[in-house]
Amino acid sequence: MAAEPLGDVLDASDRRQVGTSGKISLTLKIRRYNPELREDAWWDEFTVSMEPTDRLLDALHEVKWHQDGTLALRRSCAHGICGSDAIMVDGQNRLACKVLVKDVAPKCTIEPIRGLPVLKDLIVDMEPFFDGYRSVLPYLINDEGEPDRERFQSPEQRHRYDDTTKCILCACCTTSCPIFWGDEEYIGPAAIVAAHRFIYDSRDEGAKDRLKILSEKTGVFRCRTTFNCTEACPRGIHVTQAIQEVKRSILFDRF
Ligand code: SF4
Ligand code: SF4
Ligand code: FES
């Protein structure tokens, strides 16, 4: 089958940006920070020529590999799975590998995610984020001993926590939360999602301990239900709904 011509997959506004080579120009305005050079952050601009269907991560690679090798960024899988390349793009948290160049051209602003200490350029210190994650006991707890065969679960029981199994710990939700920005004690939505995944797992016996942790002053009741986290999640997880379910369990299930 003949390949689909480029003109058929681009809309009119895309076609206006496409030059004769098929490539389009993208200017990246990037917030830089390097404590070894200076105390304050600054902005740099780079212009790259990319295919419209390249990813923003490809454009950042183009800058790093061909224009400024000192640009620091984190990434691994380049396919929306590892969660390591969360950045703020035009004010919204995104995974750089899931953003098409044609959707942000001709210019976009790139910053590190907020609420975590910046180490260099787009790289933040994720330890405070993972401290929150680790604090909710994000693993199966079951004291029955090792079974002879798999632990059975009905499709309905599995469905109960299906949504929160999709989390890739990218931190897009937690670092878009205004409560987290202003209060480093708040455990944050990603940790609550991780807890939710086990609290409602029929094979797990640790729900009581997790709900006790989440009922403390650093837990779910700091959430003000502003939905930023749900909008930011690149996996489409209903983050705020998960938080509400945990709140309800604490209030009404008498764990
Ligand atoms: S819903 Fe709660 S956790 Fe999510 S962004 Fe708003 S305050 Fe933060
Ligand atoms: S819930 Fe979504 S946004 Fe939050 S860490 Fe998991 S995948 Fe990322
Ligand atoms: S590089 Fe792994 S999710 Fe983007």
C-alpha cells in the first residue's frame, strides 16, 4: 500500500508551517540553570528544523547534540513509558516524548516541572517526590505466607483499581498541584494514586495502614479538588477521583 502523503495527515495550519523540505521551524525558549556558572536562572533560545511529526524530545535532542551540549535533561524510553522526561511546556506539564513538534511550533517555552528543587536546567531533584511515594507502602502486603499458586481475583475485583495501575511516576500531577507548590509536607497526588492501587486490591491486607498514613495532616485532606492533577496526567488517570475515593474510605469505611 502506498504511503499516505504528508499533506493528508496535516491540517491547513500545519501545511502553512511546512517548507519545501517538509520540515518546520521550532524555536525553543528554555529556562536554564547551572549553579556551577551562576546563582540565578536565565533563558536561552534555540531554533531547530524538525519534521512536524517529530516529538518535542527529538527537538531537545537536536539542541543538545548539535547546538549546546551543556543542556541538561532527563529521558530514557522516548515512548511515554518511563516517565522521566516530564517538563513544563507553555505552562503545562507534559512528557516531552509525547508532544508533537507540529502542536507546539513555531515557538514554545520550556521549563522544569515546579515544586521540586532544580538541579540543572530541566533536571529536578525527584527525591522529595519519591519520599512521598515510599511513605504510602506502595507494594503488596499480605501476611498469609507464600501461596502454592497465584492469588485469584475476579475481573470485577481487578477492575476496582485498574485505573491507578497505569501510573508511571512521572510527577506531572504532583508538580502541577498548587497545594504541593506551597506546602512541601503534602504527600501529593501521585503518592495517593500509588496508595489507591493497593488499597483496593482484594489480595492486599495493608489498606488500614495506608489509610491511616493518608488521613494524617500531610495526606489526602490537604487536597482542594482543583483537578490540575487529572488534567496533567499523561496516562489519563482520574487522579482527583482516586483521591476522592480514598477520602471517602477514610471517612466512611471505618478502617
Ligand atoms: S485535585 Fe488535589 S491533588 Fe489534584 S491538583 Fe488539585 S489540590 Fe492537588
Ligand atoms: S498519576 Fe499520572 S501524572 Fe501522576 S505520576 Fe502517575 S502517570 Fe504521572
Ligand atoms: S522518555 Fe520515557 S516517558 Fe518520555
